[in-house]
Amino acid sequence: MTLLSAGVASVDITPPVGKYRVLSSGKFATALRDPLYAKALVLKDDSACIAIVSLDLVYAFPPEMFDAYRERLKHEARIDSVVLTGSHAHNTPEHYWETAQTATADELADMPWNDESMEKIYRAILQAHANVASVRIGFGYGTSTIGTNRRLVTPKGVRTLGRTVPDKVPVEPSDPRVGVLRIDREDGTPLAVAVHYACHPVALMTPETTEFSADYVGEMRKEVSARIPGNPDVLFWQGAAGDQNLRSRITGSGESEVKSYGHELSDAVVSAAMSIETSTQAGLSSESETLTFDSRWPPEVVDFHKRQDPGCDTHWFLQNYRPRYSAPVASFVIGRKLALVCLPGEPFLEYQFELDRKSPVPDTWLVGYCERGFGYLPTIRAATEGGYGTNDSQTLLAVGAGDIMIAHALVQIARQARLLQRIPTPTDNFCGVGGFYKRPSAN
């Protein structure tokens, strides 16, 4: 088995101002606070080649828009699997139906930036593939508390602790872990740092904003790259942030908060990254499948929404309602030690903890906002409790959809770890004679 190699590439995908709406305000962008990027990481060994692309978008481009590029990449570069994941920054453009809070159908039909951006992403993946070289890999964890749960369950019901609530308090479940994957060149100099954390990037989310921005993600990336020798590329993989928001009340434009949160997170990343010991690694695998789920709501709910006063929720719901939804679920195992589970939508944090408990690869990171953006994925318990993100118009999939996705991802990882067999094991237990079952080797 050959050792892992890797390549990275980055491209600016910021749309032109004046034509595209900022998601958080619905207003046309007139300025750029900081650039929006697509950052591609390609990993390769003798048996697999995969690409993970982090995007400064609220949701990634869906399969029906990007699959043609996947086919080209498969034929031109033999890349087996490509996953696009959004950072979920809210000061990014409304660029297709899954992101449109206010954009009209005519606006969505006339957005050349979509095709231009997907072409740029495709080129970035090819460039990362061309840059592939032998690497050393390691991962570790930092700690940050910039995020907390925004659903406060009380005897009176569930209270939403939104961005501007004055008396916010820390709420569980939350996850202070900051996962850091460090990829070094053969000489030990950092090539790339991938950051995994779960928290909505909404520091700059105001009803008045007209600036595009990557929010705290952009601040963190810029600072981490500047503080680590060699200025590595920094990728951000959003975690299970469906119910995770910034911990403190944000007032005004959020400019001071976005800088302080970005700085605080970068402290955690740099501390972890500099303590990681990298080494050559072998082993890379991937699995993916597309599941289907019924809608959370019956078709007559569409007529109900049409009778409501126009608003962001109503507009988005009518754009995105389907009787059934397709849900891509993918997983990767890197160097036999780290697994990534890539889910669509906005999974609640409890699903990360379920992976912690059940995955055969102890370090398994849930990466949300991959491929599709059809709203929240609450746990069954959260759906029964109610509250934001569980039983509203931004929760489109049937209750339990997230649980089923996690179950499929766990099976995928177990297969990749060679812990599930393809043929039955002979046994004499049926005849009443006991025996030991020998667990299959993962090697």
C-alpha cells in the first residue's frame, strides 16, 4: 500500500457587487468586506483519490448543478469522489433556489456567477490534483467556546437564544473541540491546515448589511495562515452546527465581534496545529450513497404557505418544498485514524456525539452543509421538544432523517475499516454448540 499524498489549491469565488443579494439582509451587495474562497484538498493513494472543497457559501452547489464537473474530474484526473461543503456564512450570496430568501425567479435564472464559480471550483480541484505530492499528516484538537446551543429547553417550552438576545447563557449540548488536521510537505513545513468546528458564522448577519463576507471563518483563516510558518492554506469544515450559534449577544454591525471570535478561534487552531506531530500515513477510502426521504410536511402545507404574508421563510419554503428529497451521504477514512462523515443540510450537534459513541474510527468528524441545503436535521428528541429548527418551515425532511443518515454513515465507515464481512461466517450455534466468533482483521 502506497503512502498518502496530497495537494491543495485556492480560488476567489466572490460574486460581482450590484447584482447578487446578501443572504442575511436580502439587499443587493454594494461592497466586499473580505473575499469568498473555494479551497480544494485532494488526497490520493494507490487505491483512491478524493477531493474535499470548502466553500464560503451558506450551502454548497447541489449535485444537479455540479455532477457534470464530477464526471469530468473522474475521466480527466481519476478522482473517485468529490464533496463540496459550505461554511454556512450568512453574508454570502443568494445564488440558487436552496439559498434564496428573497431573490426572485428571474434573478435566479440570470446568475452567470453560478456557472463561473463551478468552473473555478473544477479548475481548483484540477490544480490541487496537479499539486499532489508526498505528505506527512497528523491531527489534534484545540478548545474554543465561541459557540453554544441556541435552544434553551425549559419547563415552559423551548426558547431560542438568537444572535441579538440580550441575556444569552451557555446551553448544552455544545462542543468546545476544534479539530485540526495538519498536512505537511515531506520536509515538515506545513502545506495545509483543515479546521473542523461547529458554530453558525453569523457575527455580521444584520438586516442592513450590503457587504459580502466569510464572517469569523475568513478572520480565522487569515490569522492562522499568517501565524503558522510557511503560510499554509487553511480550510474550514463546518461541523454539526444546526443548533449552534455564537455565544454572546451581538450588537450593531458585529464588526468587533467577528474579529474577536475569529481571533479566539485562531488561537485554538494555531495552538493545536503547532503541537501536532505529523508522519507518513497509508490508507485512504471513501463511500457514498444517495438516500431519499419524504417531506416533513404534507403537500397541502404549500397552499397554507401561499396564503401567508410574504416573508423570507415563506419564500424559501415555496422555493424548496418537494414531496421527496434526495440526500447524499458520504464518508472518508484517512490514514485509518480519522474519518469524515459528510451530511447535507444542517445537522444538530447531538449527531456528532452519536458518531463519537458509535463509530469504529474513534476520531470521526461530522461535516455538515455538504451537497444539499434543505434546512435543519434535528434529532427525534429535539423534534418532540419543538423550538427553532425542529418543526418550522426550515425543517423540510421527515423526522428521523438525520438518524437514518448517521446509521448509513456508520455502516459505510465499518465497511471501510473492514469490520463487516461480505459472506456469512460459518457457525454451529444453531445446533446448540457454543463457539467463539473471530472478529475480522481491519488490516
